[in-house]
Amino acid sequence: MPHSLPPLPYAYNALEPYIDETTMHLHHDKHHQAYTDNLNAALAKHPEWDNKSVEEVLRSIGKVPEDIRTAVRNNGGGYVNHDMFWKIMAPQAGGAPTGKIAAAIQSAFGDFANFQAQFNDAGAKRFGSGWVWLVSNKGKLEVISTANQDSPLMDGLYPIMGNDVWEHAYYLKYQNRRPEYLKAWWNVVNWAEVSRRFEESSR
């Protein structure tokens, strides 16, 4: 079955004032829809890949037929990255994490403030379009960034949380002030979902 666009788990204006309603409409309804449609079009040429999840496809990106590999890399990555992105944000969220994810962040980065600083710095320094991530690398937490819509799954890493630093994610509100967007984004981080993903990465 073709992949479908996941609905937003909240209203388009729910993340105001940190992420504006117009950006959410364009980002979800236009950009994520385009990744979905283009992924389906690419996979339709090789139906033997239909029975795999998009995550499984990305983990095996080197085995994807060459004639669709670039399209799957770009659009499959965009599909999965955004599916995560909507879920790890929520209204009336933010603050500092608690529980196991908080302890793991403290162990890996010293404290939460240092983790935030490393995460924001990696996002600010990503040249051009891409993402900044907190990933699990065989159980070790690391901050990395990737270009375009590349997913950490392609490198055998598990994406626990990530922030989209493509200009379409922030430019209507923040223009060229990416560091300001990165700082504001922490006010909408859904730590319950991030914690769930952290637990999943440990299995």
C-alpha cells in the first residue's frame, strides 16, 4: 500500500508563538506531502520493496535499486524525518527532560544546558539545508547533523530527536535568524515522545 501523509497530532496554530501557523500549513501540507508523493512514485517502480517500512528501506539504502535510490534517499528521509518531527513537538511542552532520558543526557553531556548548547551549535553550523540530531550510536548518545533529508538510520544510528534546519521550517517567522529559531524550538519539545523513542532505542 502507498504511504500516506501522517496527520498533525495538534492544530496548526498549536505551537504558536514559537512556530507560526502559516509555516505549519506549508511545512506539513506542502513539503511533507511532496515527500510522501515522491516516495510512493519511486517505490512504485520496484514493488518488491512494498512490504518494508520506510525505516527498513532507509536502513538498507545501499541495497535500494540504483534507479530509485536517490529519490528514496531524499523523499524517504523526508517522510520519516517529518513523521518524527511532528510527534516530538507539542503545545504547552518544553522545559527540561526527566527520568531515564534526563539521566542519559547528563551522563553523556554533563548536564542539560551543555547538551542544549551542543545541539544548537550543531544546528546553527549545518551549512545549507539539513537536520540536527540526538542519536543513539549503539547505546551511546551523540549530537550530529545531516545534510538535506538524510536520516541517521542510513548510518545505523537511531534518531531519538531532531530539529529541522531547512529554511522552510523557520524562515517565515525567523528569516535568517536560525540560532533564534533553534533556541525557541526547545519550548515545544515533547519530552514524553522523546523519552519513548529513547526507550525504543535501547531495545
